[in-house]
Amino acid sequence: MTRTGFLGSIGRVFMWSFLLALVVVVAYPLLWMVLNGFKTNAELFGNPFALPVQLNWENYTLAWNNGVSDYLTASVLVTVTSTVATVFISAWAAYGLTRVRMPFGATISGIILGGLMLAPAVALVPLVRMFQAMGLYNTFWALLILYTAFRIPFTTFLIRAYMIDLPREIDEAAEVDGASRWTTFWRITLPMCKPIIISTVILHILFAWNEYLFAMVFTSGTSVQTLPVGLTSLMSRHGTDYPVVFAGMVVAALPVIVLFFACQRYFIKGLSEGIGK
């Protein structure tokens, strides 16, 4: 074996060893959480790293009946509605910024992207007062508006970067055929942006599903609390019954993990093409 081939083999061994170690570091905490969700409290405190003696599904039943079902419903409702609103508004804004010649277009684009600089924590006090005055505090509408408004700049940035390099000849041909701006956007441009749309959908779902600050400040009732805040409440009520808490965490993490693995091909493609343009 030549020296170059030997160094190449060493490099491959090192790379695979590094990737295997990375998989263990990432996957082990998830596996540990799942396994402890099936244990009894005595098994968990006796040996937290051992396998469960038997699968104790009662933990999941207790977690579900102690508010996880309500938290899950609230999270799904807020996540789905805010995702649809954010992606649709951002895509329509990106289409206008890249396909419509308007005065002060660059200024408008800069103002929208300037929203990326606004930290949510800075706006908490005025937002709380505004939502209380509008009667939206402690409602689904509060989280829907906040999640949508604070994610539009970033989502518009990604979709706009993808739309810039789409051929304008297609829009011109559709216009010659008598298609309106809306028809062109909905039936031609949006399907061409499928990879970046899927990427932005996944990114927004990850944000809305795991967001804690707004959900903690703007909600106080069990029926409107999302999973991150709800799990904190579950931990306070079952602080010494950790398997029930782990079961609730598994229920919270499972939908996002399944979604990511189902759409990971489009997610990586959309991000690489959108950011690289």
C-alpha cells in the first residue's frame, strides 16, 4: 500500500470513528429518556442506566391523563396554524420582492430583514400590555400572532434567496397567456419552490414546537399551554415521579423526530439551495 493510500485509509477510519461517536452522543440521551419512560421509580433510582425489567406503559397513561393530551393539542393547533400563516405570508412577500417592480423595493426588503435583529425578550413588556388591552392575552391568538410575526423576516429571507434565481421567462410566459399575478404565484412559482417551502415549514415547526419564552409569558391556563410550558408544570406536579415526566418528554419529542426523518431529503436540499444562492 502506498503512503497516500495508507493516509487515506487512516482518514476514513478517523472520519467514521468521529461520526460514530457523534451518533452515540446525540442518540444516547434520547434512548436513555425513552427507556426510563418505561421504568418504575424504584428501577430508575436503583440503576438509571439499566434496561427496564418490563415495559411499564402506565407511565404514558399517567402523563397523558395529567395534561399532556391538552398540551399536545395546544402545540399542534398553534404550530400548524402559525406554520401555514408564516410560510404563506413569507412566500407571498418574497414573490413580491423578487418578481414585482415596486418603488422602494430594496428599502422594504431591508425593513423586513431588519426584523431579524429584534430580540423577542426586548419586546415582552410592550407586547404583554398590548395583548392585554386587545383582550388576546392567554389565548391561542396571542401565540399565533407572535409566532407568525417573529418568524416572517427569517422565512422571507430564505424563500426570497431561493426565488431570486428562478427564471423570469416562466412568469413572462404565464403573463402572456393571461395568468394573473396570483395564478402565477400559486400554480407556477410556489410549486417550483417546493424544497425551500418544505425546509421553512420544518424550521418553523421546530421553532413553534419548542418555543418556551412566549408560551410561558402569554399563557397561564392548561387549555392553552403548549408542551414546553406544560412539561414544566408536569415536572412540578410529579417531581419525584421521574418516569412519568420522561414519558411526557417522549410524547413531546416523537412527532418532530418523525417529521424530520420523513422530510429530511427536502429539508437539506432546500436549505443548501436557498442559502447558497
